[in-house]
Amino acid sequence: MTTTALVTGANKGLGRETVRRLAARGWEVFLAARDEERGRTAVAELAGSGLAVRFVALDVTSDESVASAASQVKAAVGRLDVLVNNAGVGGEDGPPAEARVAGLRELFEVNVFGPIRVTNAFLPLLREAASPRIVMVSSGMGSFAVARDPRWFDLVPPGLGYPASKAALNMITVQYGRALDGIRINAVDPGFTATDLNDHRGYQTLAEGTDAIIRLAGADGPTGGFFDRKGPVPW
Ligand SMILES: NC(=O)c1ccc[n+]([C@@H]2O[C@H](COP(=O)([O-])OP(=O)(O)OC[C@H]3O[C@@H](n4cnc5c(N)ncnc54)[C@H](OP(=O)(O)O)[C@@H]3O)[C@@H](O)[C@H]2O)c1
């Protein structure tokens, strides 16, 4: 039976590359994007490389949009083997003392509440799969170990939004890992990868940035962990 997968925020960047790599394995992949035009353009580009993937509209901040995406996947294939919660935003930069709560709320709506909303909506379909797994696309910026390591102090200035959102996502992954019986769930740090999120300053290629996502999307492996492309990383 073909493996089915859905990737959120997949019209560009790491999400689109994840879709490309999973579809190249012969999997049946849903490319989920909040904007129909951007999503369908990405599907058409992949079709140009000979890969057939399906578009599904999915805004991770909207209950209605997420429910509708889950219904479409249910109607099309009846189950989901792999969910990749990839959609994310960088939010506003700046020192903690200047953080705007409204801005943080918007960021958390995508990076924290989004993956919860999507995961819970797709759990019934994941439970229909023989070996279901969920990949949470987190970041090393969400690691307490990294945030407290003086070697990073010059490179990464203190900020509340993005690091806190990914730290929250890490804890959410641990708690789902404890609670979900029979569904593997792991957090992934892609590493600093050239995408629109960082104005293409990242030093990794998209292939390198998706290595850990692809590995954790595989049928066998751990649950409740945090990994980069080289293996386990500290929380
Ligand atoms: N690049 C890195 O160095 C790096 C490092 C660590 C972790 N990450 C994580 O990797 C993931 C992918 O990031 P990326 O680097 O590929 O960034 P990207 O190129 O900016 O892609 C982000 C994707 O998320 C989508 N998105 C934003 N808000 C959304 C919403 N409300 N609903 C659905 N989709 C939404 C965007 O859609 P639109 O095009 O419509 O805005 C876009 O498709 C993120 O979770 C990010 O935090 C990236």
C-alpha cells in the first residue's frame, strides 16, 4: 500500500522540498498551503519534474480550514501515514523588553497553536494508518541547551518570540509522545537553511535542511525525541 503524507506550509522552502523528496519515493503526498495560488504553483512546478502531488488548502491558524483539509484527505485516501507540521513564521525580532504581546500572539498562533490544531484534526486519520508518525519542524533556537550556551551568544541575540515558540513546540512534542499510543512523534531541527525565513542567509541547502525531516518521516524509528540531520540533539 502507498504511504500517504501531508506537509503543511509546503508551497516553498523546507516544506516544498520535503514534499518533493517524499513524492520522489513514490508516496502519495498532499502539499498543504494556506494560499491556493502559491500552493497550486508549487504543485505545477513539481509536476514539471514528473512528480504528482495533490494540493490541499490549509491555513494552520483556522479551525475551519484545517477541518476542511482533514475531510478532503479522508475522502481521498481515508488515512494518513505521515503528518509533517512544517508551517512556521519568524515573527518580529528585537530585545525582550521591546516585545509586543500582539506580535507574539500572532507568532504563537502559527508556530505553536497551528501544529496542535492540525495534529488533533488529523489524529483520526493517523489512527487509520498501520505505522503513523508525526514530525514537528522545530528549531535549534527552541533548545534551552543552545540558548544557554555562550558559544551562541554573539550569533543569536536574545529574543522572546521565535525561540519561545519553538521551545513550546518541543514540550508539546514530548507531551504528545507520552500521550499518543501507537503514533510516533518527534521534533526536528532542520539546521540553518537558506529559505525566505532568513532571507536566504542559511548556510545549508534545502536537501541538507530536510534530511532529518525525511528520516523521521520513515516507517521505523524513535518517538518523543529531538533530532537534527546528524542525530539526537539536546532539548
Ligand atoms: N530555514 C531555517 O534555517 C530553519 C531553521 C530551523 C527551523 N526552521 C523551520 O522550518 C519550517 C519551514 O521554514 P522555512 O525555512 O522553509 O520557511 P519559509 O520558506 O518562509 O516557509 C514557511 C512556510 O510556512 C507557511 N505558513 C506561514 N504561515 C502559515 C499559516 N498560517 N498556515 C499555513 N502555512 C503557513 C508559508 O506560507 P506562505 O508562503 O503563504 O507565507 C510557507 O509555506 C518553519 O517551521 C521554520 O520555523 C527553519
